[in-house]
Amino acid sequence: MDDLAAAVREGKIILFVGAGVSMNLGLPSSWQALIDRIAEDLGYKPQDYKKLGEFYALAEYYRITKGDFGQLRSWMDEHWHPDDVRIESSAIHRLICSLDFPLIYTTNYDKWLERAFDHYGKRYVKISTMADLLKVPCGKTQIVKFHGDIEDEDSMVLDESSYFQRLEFETPLDIKLRADVLSRGVLFIGYGLSDVNLRFMFYKLSRIWQNSRRAGDRPASYIFSPQPNAVQEAIFGQWGIQMITAADGADPAQALESFLQDLLRRRDGGGPDTQGGTRGGARGPAGAKPGPRQAG
């Protein structure tokens, strides 16, 4: 944790934000809720529709049938940004803003990161298209909408075709990410350990470093998990990703909040949180394969 805090202090960590951060607000911003809505729009029972294919294929059928995602995008915007949700209620978003990451990538379509930065008066620029890359100013946090922005339907990685394009890892945002990770480590929060997008990204990032001439200088990268998992920890370790975990049985949202609070305290020169806190994350050189974790 101290090594991670030092890297954050020096501006050498990219934050990668997954759906778990938005779901902390009590929002249905998950693939399950989205596919349920798609099924209802197409006249299917959700439990029956989910049997017909994987999520991206089911979204692709919606686009084929409806012609575009306009109606679905409007529903997502309305239901993922309700008027009764206040961003100041989320300690996680407050802590993200307080940690002053120079680069934040997110696979979320929603606008809650931007709203948090607006609320706390933090300067940022949103990047979701190649055109955005041409006007990036200095001195502002870059919020990179890696799977697209809900305000721009064409930018969203939502159906199978756009997902296959993302797998090629050759879009302008992919090229930007490849350049960014050569000089900074990455911290992943809000992701399920089995998330295929996350695992594909880990694989690609590890290949970038393996193919570079500076593999020995690779910055340490991290993933926060609210639960220990020795199997996933070993797999991530082979990709150069160190797992940081909370205590067994911790509530996921509370665990993430405690981790970010601990990270902020250490970044500002304070000691570790002695009330539970987090464990792991800096037990050797990046890429070292950790051993099995002992119970307790």
C-alpha cells in the first residue's frame, strides 16, 4: 500500500473505474439490468431472452431489430441519472476526486465521474472520441470513457460488432492507453474478478510491456478486491497485477471506501489504517507471482 500511495502522490498511477463504483450509488447500471430492459423492449421475458445468447449478441439483436440504440440510450440516461441521487452522498466518488489522479479511464457509460468532478470543483476533460484527443489541455484530469459515453451513442461499445472492434485493441483510445501505461502503473477498482473485459485488458497490458524494450522498468499495477481470492491473485500476478484485498466478509462498497480512505491517508503522509484497512499490494516486484494466501 505504501508503494501505491507513493506512486499516487507522484502522479504515476492511472485509475481504471468499473461498474461497481456507479452501483455504489444504488443504480441499476449493470449488464443484467440492461439486458432485462432490452428483453422487455423486444417483447421477451428477461429470463427467456438471456438464454438466447451472450450479452453483446443480445444487444446486437436489439440494434438490428430497432435500427439503432437511440431508445435504449435514452432509457439508460434517464434510469442511470435519476434526480433523487446526489453525488455528494457517495464517499467513493469524493475520495476519487480527492486523490487527484491525472488520468482516469472508465468502462462505464454514465456521467457520475464527471458530475463528481463538477460538484467538487475539480478541473477535468472528458475523452471519448478521436476528436477529443486533439484538444486535451494541460493541468486537467483526463476522464477517458474507454467504452464510450452515454451522451454519444456512436462511441458506445454496446453490441457484439463494437465489442469485436475493441478486441482488436487498435482504436484511437486503445493507442492512447498503450502509450499511457508505458510510463504509469494502473489501479483497477469497481470490477468483478471474472469480468471478461477486465481480464482481456490485463492480458493486453501485459503483452504491451512484454513487447516493449523497457519491460524491466514496468511500473507496478494493482487491483482492489473486497474479498481475498488466492486463485485470481496468482493469475493476476502473472500479468503483473498485484491484488489488494479487504478483510473477509467485508461489504463491497464499504470495503472500497475504506481502501480509498486508507490510500488518501497514506498519500498525504499518514500511517496505515489500523481499524481493519486493506492488505496486500506491495509484496515484491511487479509481475512476481504471489503464493497462496493462508486463511485468516
